[in-house]
Amino acid sequence: HHSSFSFSSIMMPSCNHVDLLRVIQSDVGRVQFFAFLRTEHAQESLEFWDACVAFEHSDPSERNALARDMVARYVIDMAPRQVNLPATVVTTLQSAPLSDADPVPPTTLFDKAKDVIHMLLK
């Protein structure tokens, strides 16, 4: 028995936070949502969301390198998987001290960017 899955309920303006989270936290929903996002050129947004969640749960010893990789992959202008973020958020993340010699960034480093992406995915 295969259940059908509709994106109309999550893509409508009346959609709420819980619907989107339920979809992206479900294995089947995530696979189908990725397929849908590929057609909408928004897969980068969900990949970035996943990277943000992974960053929040990452080992402090890996956080500087992970943050540098995320900024290079998703944030900077012309990044290979660039996501749509406001200039203020981009500037803040680009100027964050992320060398291995710098203090470990807080798990909240990408929170503003994650909030923006959440609004875009809604």
C-alpha cells in the first residue's frame, strides 16, 4: 500500500510550520520533497537547512572547518550551492572569524540564515 503525497498542502500560503517540519523529518516526505525542490531549483535551500542542523549538533572541534565549508558552499556570492540570503546575513557570516586559530563559533552561528531559509521553504 503506497500512500500518496501532495505538496499542495505544504506549498500553499496557509501552510504552517508544523506541516513543513513533518515533511522534512519524514524519510519518504524528504525524498519526495527533494525531488519537488529540484524542479523548483530550491534543493540548495533544504541542503543548507540540513547543514545548519548538522552544524548545531557538530563536535566543537569540527565546527570552525564545518562553518568555513558551509559559508563557501552556500553563502558567498557565486557559491556552488548558493542560497538566497539577505546581504546583512551574508556579510555577517562572511566576516565571522572561522580559522582554526579562532574561537569555536557558537551553535547559533547560522540561526538567522536558517530562519530565512525556513521562511523561503514555507
